[in-house]
Amino acid sequence: MPSMLIVDDDLHLRKLVLTYAQMENYQCREAENGEQALSLLREAPADIVLLDVMMPGQDGFETLAELRKFTEAP
């Protein structure tokens, strides 16, 4: 089963994406910010990362730059 990490500060949007991804048989994890996403990805990689770019604190672009240091997940 493919895995997906959903990263968004909007809870309702995360849950909406989660619902549709699970219908397509993705095993999903969620993060509400970039720091949490990086921590989760270091623990266990994901096959795909759905990353919001406009988040408070560390935005999606900064998170992506850090993520690229240890994974090539799309």
C-alpha cells in the first residue's frame, strides 16, 4: 500500500484530502506544519508528500528544501 504524508495547517483541508486519499488505498499520515512533517519523514519515509506552501512558521518552500536533503519523494 503506498504511503502519503499530508502537510497543511488547515485541519479541514487535511481531513478532506485524507478521505479521498484513503479511498484510493493510500496509507496516510498528517502534519500541521513543516517541522512536524520533517520529523515524521525522518521516522518513516513516505511515497508521496502533499505539501502546502503557505503555512505559518516554516513555510512549504523551506520545508521542501530541508526535505530534499534526505528524500526524493514527489
